[in-house]
Amino acid sequence: MDSKEGGLGAPTRKPLDWQNPEFYDRDQIDAELRRVFDICHGCRRCFNLCDSFPRLFDLIDESDTGELDSVDSAQFGPVIDACTLCDMCFMTKCPYVPPHDFDLDFPHLMMRVRAADHKDGKIGFVQKQLSCTDRNGKMAAPVSGLINWGSRTDNRLTRPAMEKIAGIDRRAALPPFHNDTLEKRAASEDIKVNTAAPAYGRKAVLYATCFANYNSPQIGSAARAVLAQNGIATQVVYPGCCGMPKLEHGDIQAVADSASAVAAELKPWIDKGYDVISLVASCSLMLKFEWPLILPEDENVKALSAATFDIDQYMVDIANNEGLADGLTPLEGGVTVHMACHARALNAGQKGAQMLRHIPETEIDVIERCSGHGGSWGVMKENFDVALKVGKPVARTALKNAKMHLASECPLAAEHILQGMAIADEDAKVPQTTRHPIELMALSYGLLPAND
């Protein structure tokens, strides 16, 4: 084997062999963990990413020999638990990812461990329930006012109880639910398409995502309004969740089921010439990259991957080809935009920032570092302080930028950053709210609904 010291090729990923019984074999998993951890120990380029790597390196440095050979595999748990599947080690740091001969994929190895844990019934009850986003959204929507009251961080009655019973940190901001879901809005909204726009003639279907449908429908409303202003007729379709929350806990079969069902429902739209737009970066990543690795032979999944755009990516594509419609106006106070990890993992560039730079006379500051949130991981009591620690550099930079608007392609990351800013400097003037970049485009066009 002619192995190079580090790789210069673009990272490539192999399909997950999750239907092979050996994928779940504990001895084989342990051997691969030890091989990968030893490579990481000898390199350490990833020391400043998530908390997995500091935990691993401390474990080795404090061992009898200072090498992995004196670390018991039973001690690996905290290293595995700290991985949030952000993919930043794979995409930006590791020189040993495929096509390098070392064939190192740290996030997918952590996923493999969790898949074995899920198969063996070792995933906690609360974690499983939090990952049932469609069920939770449907149950919460009719009583959203009560749910949102109970989840407020200043609720001294419910949040301590939630922390004790469910392990959700009482300080962690939780996303609100809406009875006025994106699907309901789309059914009632009368949106006029600008036939004079340069991109008139395009048509797109918006994959609502569970978050935009149940938790933040204003993202979808803003996207539809901005796209209509730019001549694009849209339809909202939501067959179900992309499965990212379940992937975090190793339930690959559930993700495969979601991928198969959603791709089958979206395929007729693709056949009719519609582009597919995902409204949240994590969901875009699932449709474009993770699903094809889980179901590599599914033709519907392949077609969906090729047809899918993240919303910011789609807007930049319009700008680069036909050109954006007139009407953008300056945003007073400027914008700090956070490039979320899963947006970066799409490997398409800083599309959120590129889009916002089309807004005239508006200063755009970019932060390209992990917020520390990590989905449901970051709200748990045992993880919340770690999540704040990982995100502290982002919060400090956002405070230093002192912009009126704070945006992220990951809505959960944006709220976590806002919390980090308030904790880092209690006297600082921080934005009153956070927005997705497409909402700022709607604001600039004067299209943001008053109730949003």
C-alpha cells in the first residue's frame, strides 16, 4: 500500500453498510474505534472542534503509558457521547479521510456505535421521544400556547420539573411550537408570482422540514414570499421528517424508511420539472448526502439528491444565473451570519452570506465555527454547559461584531448563540430575536409578514 502522509483529495464518503450484521459486531466496532482513535491521537488537528477530541486526548495523556494501549475500551463512552455528528472533523480538519488509505470517518464511526447501541436497546427513553419530531409536532400544535408557556426558560414551575424528569437543562432555550403550521399557511396563503422577475418560469417544491413546519413556519412563509418576488411558483410538500434526529441516536432503519417514503412522494414533482428546496441546512444535508449513503440503490433517493437545493443555495443560483428581482433595501445595523456546521457540510460555500451580500448598503459579518448546540444533544443537562463552552468563541465574536441582526442557517444554533451572548456579557445589547437568512431577505424586500 503506497500511503501518503495526509490527503489532498476532496473528502469522499462510502455508503453505510448498515444492513450487514458485521456492522453491529461489538468486537469489530471496538477494533475500528481503537484504530481510528490511535490515528487521531497521533495527529490532533481536530483538538478545537467538538468535545469528543479533548476528551479522547485527555484520556490518552492521563493513561499509564500516554498511549492508547493503556486505555480500556470501557472508557470510550464519553468520547462517543460528545460527538454531535456535525461532520466538521471529516470536512475541514482530518487529512486521513477517504480517498486516503487510512479511510477515517470519525462521525460515521460514532454513528455506527450508536446504531449498535440502538439495536441493543441502549438508547434512553427521553432521547427516543425527542427524536419523534412529527408526532411531537402534531401533538403540540393544537395546544402550542400551553406547551410554549411550559417550555419558557423563566418558568420556575415547569422547567425544574422537566429537568428532573426528562434531563433537559432548565436553562436551555427550546423551540416554540405553532398551531399555524407551514402546511396550513401554504393552504391559505394567496401568493402572487412576479411575472416580470428575471427568474420567472422556474418552479419549485418546498420540502417543509419538521422544524419549519411545526416550530418555525415563518421560515417557509419568508421563503415562499421571496421566491414569488423572484418569479418562482412554489408548492409546499411535507411527507415527513428527514430523520436527522433519529440518525443522531443510531436508528438507521427509521431513517431509511423516511428516506424511501419522502423520496417516493417527491419524485413525481421532480419528474414534472420542479426543483426541490429544503428550508433547513441539516435536512438539506440528509436529502443530498446522508440518504444516498443509507439507500445507495434507491433510484428515487438518487433523483431527489440531484434535484435538491438548500434555500440559500437556491437563491444564490438564481442570482448567479438569471439575477435577483429588484426591490432589496438596506438592513439597518448590519448582520452577523453564522455558517452552521451542516450548511458547511453541504460543501457548497458560504451560501447564506453570499445571498445576504446582495442586500445593498448592509454590512455582513460571517462566523464560520460550531455553535456548540448539536441538536437535542445540547439541551440535555449533562451537555448544556459543554455546548456553551464549545460555542463560546462564536458568542464572543457575535458580541464583538455588535450587529443588529443575528442569523444562522440552523435556527437552533442561532438561539444557542443568542443565549451564549447573553451569558457571556449580561450588560451587552444583543439582538431581540434571531432569523434564518431567508427571513432577512424577506425583510429587505419588505415582504416579512407583520405577525412574524
